[in-house]
Amino acid sequence: MAWICLLFAGLLEIVWAVAMKQSEGFTRLAPTLITLAGMIASFWLLAVAMRSLPLGTAYTIWTGIGAVGAFVVGIVFLGEQVSAIRIGAALLIVSGLVLMKLASS
């Protein structure tokens, strides 16, 4: 159950990061409200997951899901730059997430 909470916390981190970008510096109401609701829900699910997962593992996985997810959303939906170096960096993050998961088993 903790891993499911952590997965959804990470997915909500992507939601609030994208909404924050869309809020244009918190000048647009709807994206600002989505950002705040996403943050609260994401932090709450992270806290629930941390009841049984180690801090380092939970926080690393949470931030990694958010970072890589926001990277992918930026490229696919927002037209952000794609380069070999950026893709390599994302792959390194994913590799770290896999190693962190394996180390916590």
C-alpha cells in the first residue's frame, strides 16, 4: 500500500508542477488552485507512504517520479527542447530510482 501511495504522490507532483507552469507565476486562478490542491494531496500521500518506507527511499522515489514525469510532459505537451544530454540525464534519474527501489527490498 505504501508503494501505491508513493506512486500517486509522485504523479500528483507532476500535476502540480505542470499546473504551476500554467499558472504564469500564480496569476491565473484555475492553475494556481490545481497547484495548491496537487501539492497538498501529493505531500499527504508522501507522508502516508513514509509511515512504512524509509525517508531516503520515499523522498528519492517521489522527487524522481516528479522530475522525470515533468520532463516528459514538458517535451510531449509543452514543446520543450529534446537533446541527447537531457534524455541521458533523465535515464540516469530513472536508473537511480530503480537502484533505490532494489536497495529498499
